[in-house]
Amino acid sequence: AILGELGKVIGSIDRMRDSMETLPLREFPMFRKGAPYFFDWLEHPRYDEYWKALCIEEHHAKINVPALNLGGWYDIFQGGTIRNYTGMRERGGSDNARRGQRLVLGPWHHAVPFSNLVGSVDFGLASSPISVDVDGIQLRWFDRWLKGTKNGVDADAPVRVFTMGANRWRDEKDWPLPGTDFRRFYLHSRGRANSVAGDGALSIEHPNDEPADVYLYNPMDPAPTIGGGLCCYAGALQGGAWDQREAEARADVLVYSSEPLAEDLEVTGPVKLVLYASSSALDTDFTAKLVDVNPCGFARNLTDGIIRARFRESFSHEKMLTPNEVAEFTVDLWSTSNLFQAGHRIRLEISSSNFPRFDRNPNTGHELFADAETRPAIQTVMHRRGLASHLVLPVIPARR
């Protein structure tokens, strides 16, 4: 009997990629035995008392101890790692907790051991387990705060981050880094930013009167996930840094690229997209992805995000779209640290799916996770005077 159950589990894992296609999501078969709490989550699609009781961010003021917040740029939990550091540093329940927070972020994804090979990119020996000694970092931390050993932990910089592209570590006083220049990069096109072969551009110049970009989002043919912050079975879907050109070849992916940079540009900190867009649907999604493109065309994903239209103003209360009426969306792309080297391009991808990293929006406007029905939607992205969609990047001045 045990072997029989084991066989079912193995078979389920082997068919994981196919299982991801399941609709409605409330009937997702894999988690019925292994993760039944998943279905409790689906019963609470809005931020309500259920989530407030579970969310550690609601309880930062009750935490009275130092914490080592350790994560990676391609970790599925990166956002929470950073929010815990900033939240407990600002609202911790004691001076000891507020002063005792430390944040360490490497180029890693959610895997052990921490590796310099993340997806298809080798970030060098400085990020390898040999150089970093993650176990040693944790043991040293526990020796100080559990055993009282005076080992210099108190004198360490509160923030230590790995800057990709430069492939080096930097120690800082806080997060976001003091002196960060939050710079706007505006979307431009002549109305044909569809795919990497289109005319989408990204620059610090404010747009004038430019035609909108339009694409069809079909939930039955979603833009595919290629790397990023994933968990937990690489056999079905590999996370980390990968070339995005397969996704960028699609007409339902808008691609906006800067000119090749004349000099190095470091981006370290939180990234967001302010998007002015409309949809023919009552509810839909908009996704965004920040990409570093080298002179050979390799398009390395850095960080990404998504916004569900009905939650654009609040995760606690829904507000459906008025079809074909422009609304403002803020897409949180979490954070990154990357040196865009001279000759590289900064690229932004916009679509309405990144599947299966994020579940597909069926575009019906019906109750969440209960739909097997899907509908295509016409999506329109604005970038003109008064509706200037823009990417906000945390630029670190060169003098640092």
C-alpha cells in the first residue's frame, strides 16, 4: 500500500507540468494530499483577517530579537525577505530588534546549496558556496545572539548585497541604499512595440503624443515563464537567470529597449512600473519584466512582477475595470542589484501572463479561481503626454 501511494506521488510529480494547465484552479489535483492548505488560500483571495493572522508583517512590532534576513535575487521569497528586514528595522518591538536586523542578498534562487550557477548564468566565484560560506554566516550569527559570543557581528554592515553584472559584494548602511536616484524611464513607440522585432523604446525623455501599443491576451496561449523566482522542482520548471528571447518573440509581449549604454549604470533597489492601460475585459492581468541585454542579444531576466486589475487599488477590496477605459496600475517588480555595463541595453517586457509562475487570469471577471471558462482580451498600453507609462529604476550614482 505504501509503495502504491509512493508510486502515485512520483507519477504526479512527473506530470507536474501538465497539471499546471488545470482549470479551474480550485480543482488543482496535485495538492489534494500533499498541500491541502493551498485550497484554504484559494478560499481567501482577498487580504482579510485570515491573511492578517498569518502574515508576519502584521506582527513586526511584536518581534524583540535580531534577525538575519538571507535571500536571493531569484528567490521566490525575495520580496518577503526584504520586507521583513525593513519592517523589523522600522517597527521592531525593541531597540535590540530594530538595531539587530541584517539583510544578505546574493544572486541565488530558492535552492540549497547556494550556487554561483543560477539558471544558465554563472555569477562567478564570489557568489559560490566556497566564497560565501552561508553556513558560517548563520553559525556566526547564532553564536553572537544565542551564545553571547563577542565575534564582531555587531560591527557588520546591516546590508550586504551582491551586484550582478559586476559580480561583486557591497556593504551598505540601509535598504534602499542611501543616496539612491529613483529615475524614470519612459515607454516609447510608434504603436508597434509587439515583440523584440517591434519599435518599442525606453528612455528618460518624456513622451509627447505617441500612439498606444495593443496586443491580444489569450489565457489559453499564455506567455511562458522562462526562469525567475521559482520553487521548488526544477524538473518541471527551472528558475534563475535565462535568455528571454523566446518570450520576446511573441506578439503578446511588448518590448521596450534603451539605446546601448554609453557608460556603466548600476541599478540596486526596488523596481516598479507605473502603467496606464486599458482592457476589453472586466478583469485582467498586466505583467512586467526587467531585462539586461548584452551586445550579443542575450536577454537576461533580472526581476518581474504582476498586477491583477481588480486589486489595482487594494488587495482587500476589488474594483473591476470599465472595459476600454484607461486606468493606472502600479506593478511591483520587487528588487534587484545589477550593473548594466556599457554597451548593454535596459529592457522592459510588458504582457498579461507569465505562466506558470503566475496563474492565468481568465478575463471573465467572475469569482477568482472558480473559472474553467476563459476569454481573450484586447490590451492597450498608453505612453503619451498625460498618460506617460514609465519604469522607475533605483540608480546608484557613479561616485559611490
